[in-house]
Amino acid sequence: MTAKIIDGKEFAARVRGQVGEHVTRLKNDHGITPGLAVVLVGEDPASQVYVRSKGKITVEVGMKSVERRMDADTSEADLLAVIEELNNDSEIHGILCQLPLPKHLNEDLIINSISPAKDVDGFHISNVGLLGTGQKSMVPCTPLGCLMMLRDHHGSLSGMDAVVIGRSNIVGKPMAQLLLNDSCTVTIAHSRTKDLPDVVRRADIVVAAVGRPEMVPGDWIKEGATVIDVGINRLDAPEKGEGKTKLVGDVHFESCAARAGAITPVPGGVGPMTIACLLANTVTACCRANGLREPEGLTA
Ligand code: GUN
């Protein structure tokens, strides 16, 4: 079987288009402009790239974008004060504090200081609990993007066997929860899982989110399964020229694509969906804050 390539770039453009329409409606009909604030502490180069790109796309869909950059040695009290200010700002509907934070800051404390209603990352303990009990919550962006692609490809996921490889709070655990809420039979696999190849071979849906380049080979994949690759790993690529690098996922693309029914590429798969879902979450938060009907198809 040769897999259908799930085009995350195209899908994300579609989601951004829908978000843009809702933003226009909110502005024209209600005089409200959704606002997203991103807080960046320190100078981590990858985080700087993400934050710049988030700000640019936020403005492109017509939202207000606020960036708060703080020094790497910012105190917890100063960071908490900035978050409190954003919590109380009625023009801001979504707040994201870029992770990882410098080591001296308590990440859990900071995340849980964001108002749950504005927690567009879905990392606040209240949102984690709401998702875990199947209630309306803010849903973490990467798993939400994966879910949208899976629903788009399959329609109903009910009764499917799903394996999530990786148990992070940001991707693995919420992904498993979302699949369970959609009535999949879910296994969460991780570094201590016994017979990982056999576990993966049983799955109709494989979500790989471990951060280990090309760790899933094609012969682990059940014929016709759907493979969602969350990994973004940079490898040296001497074959492309001296000092060149390339991005690869957590699955070995060619061999997995030869067996899968559908697969997301890296780059151009899950990656673009994450920011699109951040925008979707911001519109959702804005609608909820103003007692307006939330957009359909943009939430779990
Ligand atoms: N760092 C890497 N991914 C993410 C994300 O989804 N949200 C936040 N806040 N930080 C990140």
C-alpha cells in the first residue's frame, strides 16, 4: 500500500482561513478583536523563531498580537506580575508562556497562574482535568491539530485501536485523552514499554511523539494504518552539502509510507497545524469570554 500523504500545510491554511472568517465576524458584528499574548523569557533561539512566527500569523488572521519579552534572569515575581496584568486585560483572550522556561522558574507554578479561560495552550491543571473528564476545556494545540487531521481523514474514530508513543504533558497524554474521548481504544507507549514493535503493530492509528529521529520503522506499521508524526528532529545531511541539515520525524517516512494508509510528512504535517490550532483556541477563548457561540470544527 502506498500511503495518502496528509498535507498539514494545506490543512493549516484551511483552519487559518476559518479562523480569519470568525475574526472578521467578531469584529464586524460585535466590535471585538481577539487578542493573543505570548510571553517569552530568555533568548532560546528556537523559542524566538516560534514566537516571531506566532506573532506574524496572529496578525495575518486579523487578531491583536502582544509580545512580552523578558530577560533570562527575570524573577518569578516579575513574571507572575506580567501574567496577572495579561489575565486582567480585557483585550487579551489568549495567553501563552513559551516553554521551556529558564531553570530557576517553576514551570508548573507559572502555567497555573494563567487564567484557565485564557490558557490557549491547554496546560493549566484545570484544563487538564476538564479534558480528562470529557468536559469543555482549552485543548493543547499539537494534539488538537492531530485530532483534526485524524477526524478529517477517517470521519469517526470510534472503536479504532490507537497507540500514542510518548507520554509528555504537552502531546502524549492529552493526545491519548482526546482519542479516548473519541472512543478509540488507547495505549500509551513509552521508553519502558515492553515489545513496543508488537504494540505498534496492533494499531490502526499511530501517533509518534517522542523526539527520537526515525525511531519507528515501517515494519512496525500495520498495513493501512494511519501514522501521525509529531517529531521534528534536525539531523546532519552531508549528502545535501557541507554543513547542511534536514528535518526528520519520529517515524522513518519512506518505510512507514510504504505500509500505512495515510501518513503526515515532516516537515509539512503536524507542525503547521500547531500554530493554526493556537489561533483557533484564541478565537474559541474570545467567544467564550463574550458569551458568544463558539466556532464549529475548531475545538475538540
Ligand atoms: N514550546 C514548545 N512547544 C510549545 C507549546 O506548544 N506551547 C508553549 N507554551 N511552549 C512550547
